[in-house]
Amino acid sequence: MEEQTETWQLRSGTWYRDPKTERWRLATASNGTVANPRLPAQDLGHMIGAKRDISNGRWFPSDFNYSPQSGAALNAAVTSLDPPWIPPFDIARPSARGLRQTGAPLALTQS
């Protein structure tokens, strides 16, 4: 049996929705960046500002304000407007500025 998936073109990008499980997955961000399907939904949700239904933990496009399943208000992912910085390895060099760090922890997968 072939897997059925709906494609949704939204302001935040192109999303896939599985009607059977009612899960959403970002395919392409609004700027054209292709989302890696191996990236955990939690990490991707934080990076793109997706919204979450706290009753079941599912992620939805940022275009949604309410869960299509429960009607509950969705919570925005917490993202930092000013990302933190990691101190540089060689602090003796004043030109070293550090490495950018994400505003939320990432769950890394092995490749």
C-alpha cells in the first residue's frame, strides 16, 4: 500500500502532512532551504519557530495558532533573538569572536 501524504504550501514553507498519523513535517522552509528529514522534529521545531500542542507534544507549522486536532491554543517554540556565543579556543587572540550556538539544545543523530 502506498503511503498517502498531503503537501501544504504555507507562508512558513512547504509542509507534508500524514493524514493517518496527523503528523506534520517541514519539507522546504520559506527561504527555499530543504529540511533534512533525519533531523528530529523537536530540533527542527525550535530552529524554525514551529508551534507545539502541549496536550500531545506534536509540532505544527508556525502559521497555525490552534491545534487542528484538539482546538487548543498552540505554544510557540522558545527561540532566542540574540543567540549565545561559545568562547573562542584561543582567547589570547583578540580577533577571535567565538562560535555561534543554537538557542535551544539539539538532539544529534549519528550519520
